[in-house]
Amino acid sequence: MGVVGGALLLAGLAVILSGAVIHDLASALFFSFVLGACTFVVWLIAWHSKIRATPAALFVDNFLIVREIPWSHVKDIVLGSGIVVVLDDDEVIGSLHFGGSVLGMITGYPSYRRSLRRLQDALAGYKNNGEHEAREKKTYMKFPWIAALAWFLLYAIPSLLQL
């Protein structure tokens, strides 16, 4: 996904700087919005989506949805179709960032092993310390407005300079 995002960025900037599609303010803003939105979506999947371990909880950020899971609800973190979190009620939560793939299934996900080991160590350390209070799992939406604006401006500034 990072390669796709980089290619989209370079191709978009090349088209903008060539002056082939930017003729007026409306086309500059429209083209910047479309390219910014596409790059933003790729960024959400490739960079923003992640699994974070804190002393209080495990956070699984998938696209715009965040799952906050207190350690008391995490049964295991395993390598299934990518890295998945198994909860105490046997619900399985996957990750976009550490998602499954055909090549990964064939090779055994060697690039995920280090991250899996770190997450399993965090699970063992935080779950055994007994310091966390009983809290409920939360699911909420989090929209990174600043990043969305930054991706739009990355294309809008050169577009407006072409006018």
C-alpha cells in the first residue's frame, strides 16, 4: 500500500505540475480534492491503521474505526489470517495493517513475527500485573481531520500555483 500511495502522490503531482488538467479554480479544487481523498484513503489503510499496546488497553485502529480493548478482555493474540486478537468472548478482531494475504499464508507471515512477539509480550506483561481496573470494550470512530486537510493541501497548493 505504501508503494501505491507513493505512486499516486508522484503521478498526481506530475499531472498537476504539467498543467494539463488545471485550467481554472474549480478544476484545481476538484482535482486536488479527488487526489487528496484517494491518497488519504491509501494513507488510512497503509499508515494510520495499527495495533497499539498501552498499559491500560490494546487499541486496534482499522481505517476510521478504533477498538479499545482492556487487557482483561484479551484472551490471546495469534497469527491466523494475519495478526488477530482473540477476546474473552471468543470474538476475533483482525487488523488492516497486519491483515492476511495469500503470500503471507504460504510463507508463514515472516514479516509479522516480530510485531506478534512484541504484542504477545505486552499481553503477558500487562495482563499479569493486575493493575488494570475492570473496564468495558469500546468501539468508536476517529477521523483524522488534520491528515485529511494535509493531503488536500499537498495537491491544492501546487494546483493553485499553476493558475
